[in-house]
Amino acid sequence: MTLRRLGIYSAGLVIGAWVALPLLLITLAAFTPRDLLYQWPRRLWPEEFTLDTLLFFARSAGVLRATWNSVFVAAITIGLSFLIAAPMGYALARYRFRGRDALQLAILATKMFPATVLSIPLAVAFIRWGLYDTLLGVAIVHTALSIPFVTVIVVSVFLSISFELEEAAMTLGSSRAQAFLRVTLPMALPGLAAAGIFTFVLSWNEVFAATILTLDNRTLPALIINSVVAAGAPLHYRFAGGFFMVVPALVIIFLIRRYLLTLWGVTVR
Amino acid sequence: MAEIDLQGLRKTYGRVIAIRELSLQIRDGEFLVLLGPSGCGKTTTLRAIAGLEMLDRGRIVIGGRDVTALPPGKRGIAMVFQSYAVFPHMRVYDNVVFGLRMRGVPEPEQRRRAAETADLLEIAGLLDRYPAQLSGGQRQRVAVARAIVMRPDVLLMDEPLSNLDALLRLHMRAELKRLHREVGSTTVYVTHDQVEALSLGDRIAVMKDGEIVQCGTATAVYDTPANRFVGSFIGSPPMNFLSGSVRAAGGRLVLATAGSTVELPDPLRASLSGRTEGEIVVGIRPEHIEVALSPAADAITAETIVLEPVGAHQLMTVRAGRETLKVTVPTDLLVQPEQRVWLRMNPGRIRLMDARTGQAIGAAS
């Protein structure tokens, strides 16, 4: 019994370290002065902290612009994916209709094709449509990527709100739309917000499509990867960039973890 | 004034028939109970009256107005759901006045009516709370208040007591009866609990397989069930059914069952309307069988199997020939298991039924 518990704890420790250690190291490095970063052997605990590394990154060419681009793309992605996935999620949660199961499967099937395979045809198509190197183009791809997630979250959110509440509102004189707006929507709002934030993280972190489909209008991850791979950016730029990318995602996932858990059928109350 | 007229309702879900064919008139101010086992179509019928289910066929007329095509909010109904369906994100007060707001009732009038209704249901102290802060019984009161504050012509209730514990259910049952007297709305009440039905309903419509098998007062459905199903569904323990036969003997009509013969009294004789021969099912309630410890004329010889004291009386299970019967006996009757006893049925309380169809023979109530 104790042996078993020991096994579980050590496995947890290993997995936790596997996730947390890189985060810790990158955070330390992002606040370490530049000259200490290049010292050899490098000390694990720098003993001297500075914001210079981060400021250097923030002032590098194109970073602010790319950050703005990333936020802009994420906003359009959230808007577009909700426009499509929210009504679909509501319909899947509330109605039984012909082809319902097929639709649910088809939504997940979009995850079957790796982006690598799709990238060349996608780039060609976008060039033809004049969407290449536009933020809207990137947002459309991000929308396609996030629709399955948003749909699954929205379905679970609406399923958790009893339809009887809407019916009760209708017997009390509401129309169907009023019942939705006054009863279901206010109750769904936290869950929907979680889905929106999740979409933001997805778009913020997405690097592959953003790199393939843009040249001048880079989003932040595309800019960083390009600086690192093509231009061989210095170490402190890499650490600061990595930290800058990871923090919003980390904070947000921490805030909405409850909803992400319910997504997989685990109810945390 | 709101009498309800259900005309030839039918509702199917694919191949499943929820309501086969249902017509019923409910009088203004009446308390009508739809009673039946689960899946008999009682809730579907209630939801059809509410406008939450679209019918395949049939018309619903409330207070002389054909509401078949109207949405729930325009039918003059209010409904109490089994799950209460109290809005969790609104305070009790906002729950109660929700319908009034939707109707555009002026604010002072809303406040007045909410206060009045809260008094009636004794929830005046809870108006500022959220539903999550209430007990099940309190939530149920809020659900009822939200319905009756509308002063509906028709009040619909879908098993409102089924989620309460036994003691609270008993209390709320009496409360609902008082409320109905004070509010006076025509009420349709769905339940699968026959005790609830008998105690609340002016009339009880017993349903089975999407049809009403019998509709009548509590006394009528209890004393004169229309068929075997009603006899066995209503009453706890249910009616006993013995197979027997009728034959003519010297100008009299004699019923033979479980190795004994009983002379049929005149009313039963008349109900047979000329039938003098044949197989028959004898229905008799447990309390209409008298137990004697010594042989008696016309008595059925039986052997006790189990004796269960249930408080006010004892429930005795006996075997007579191949039949098993339940009999209620006084608590002071001293009987041992496997003791021989003699049973005498009260002839006036016998309900004869057709052996093949299970339908009661003679005057339906």
C-alpha cells in the first residue's frame, strides 16, 4: 500500500518536474543579466536580477507590432469561432436531429489532418484568394483549429444547464429567444468566457500556420521562431521571448482550469 | 373561468406512442390528477397542455379558447416542474416576479403580488436569498409561488412532491390542497403515487399506455376499478384477484373460487346481465376479506404464510389453493404462520372482471 503510494507520488513528482522545470529555468533566465547568461559554467541561481533582458526583447524590431498582431488575430479568432461554434454547440446540446452524431464526429475529424500536410495547399489557396500574409488569413486558420474545442466546451456548458429552466421561462411568458437571453445565457457566461480565453491561448501559441502564411505581418510566435531559426537571435532574446509567450497562457490556463476539467467529463464543483 | 377540454390528443416520438388517444374534460376549478406508472404518457399530456410538446393530432381548448397552436406563455397556464426549475442565478424575489416582468406588470403591482404570494407560501423571509441557499422544500415553495403569482387560469404540476422526503411530502400535500382551495385555479397534477392522487384529486384519471383507463373520484377508482390494472395500481397493497367461475344453481347464481362457493348478491347478479356460466376474475380488496379461525359457511380455506404488522393493522399473506392473497386484519388477531384460517369475502365489495380482457363486468362508475 505504502509502496504503491510512493510510486504514485514519485510519478507525480517526475511529471510535475518535467513540466515545471523548463518553466522555472526560462523564468530565471529571462530575469538574468545578459553577461551572466553567457558565463560558463553558468550558475543555476543567478543572484542578480534585472528587467534589462525583457526590455531588450520588448524593444527589438517588430516585437511590439507582432504582439499587437497576435492580439488582433486572437480577437478575430474568438469572434469567428464563437459565431460558428456557439450556435452549433447549443443545437448539439438541446436538439436531437438527424445527423447529430455524424456532425459531432465530423467536428473532431478536423483534428485528423496534420497542419503540416495541409500547409502547402493552404498557402496556395490563400495566395489565390488574396489572404496570404494577412492577419485575417491567420485568424481564419486559427478559427478552424479552435472550432472543435469551442464546440465541445459550449456543448458541455449548455448540457449542464437544464432545459427545464428555459421551459419554465417560456411557461412564464417568455419567447424562446427571451428564455435563452434571460435564463440560459447568464448562466452559461462563465463557461463561455472560459471557452473564449482558451481560444485566445490557442491562437496566441499557434506558430506553424502563422509562420507559413505570413511574411511581413508576423504574429509574435512567428516572429520569434523566425528570429531564432533564420536570424540566429542571441540567447537572452530567446529566453525573454519564451517567457513572454508562456506567461499569458500559463496565467489563463490557471484561471480556467476548472472549466477545462469539466470539458473532459470530470466535474469539479 | 377556465375549463379544459382535451379532444382526441395523440403524440408519438418516432415509433414510440406517448399518447395514444386521449379526450378529457376538466371542470373550472377542479383538481384533476393524472395517475399512472412511468411511461404511461401522463407527463407528456401535461406538457402538451402547457404547450411544451407539439401534438400529432387533437385540440386543446382552455376556457373556450383553442390554444393548440399557441406558445406556452399565451395559454394562461403556469407550471410547477418536477425539478422545480427555479432560476439559480436570480434571487427568490426575482424568481417570483419573473413572469410578471415578462407580462409587463407595473413594478408596484409586482411588489404587492409577490408579497401576497410569499405570505401565502410562507417564504416572505427568503426573498433576498439565492436558490442555492434554500432547502429542497423551500425551493419547491418558490417554484409554486412563481406559478401562482401569475394567477393562472390553469395550474399544471408535474410530480411536485417526488423530490421531497416522506415527512415533508406529507406536509406539502396538505399545503397544496389548502392552496388550491384559496387560489381556485383549475389544476392538473401528475403523479405516480396513488396515495397522493387519492388524497388530492377531485377526480383521478388513471392512465396506462397512453390512454385514460378510468377517470372518476377517489372513491370510484378505489372501490369500483374499471379493470384489473386500476385495481392493482391503486391501493396498497393492491386488490386481490382470484380466478373463479359462475354457475346457476337452483335459481341462484353461485360464484366458485378457491375451493369455495359464494352466492352472488343481487347487484352483482344484475351486473352480469344474463351471463350464467363461465370463467371470471374476482377482485376483492384486502380490507374486505374477513378472517375467521374456525370453519364457517361459504368460507375459503386458506393457510397463512406471512404476517406483517404495519402499525394500524396487520397485513396477512395467505395461500388458498393455488392463489395467494393479501388480507388486512386487526392487530389483536393472534395467528401463527402456516396456520389454517377461513376467509369470507364481503359479497357487496366483490368486483367481477372478465377473465380474458380484465375489464370489470357491469356498471362502470
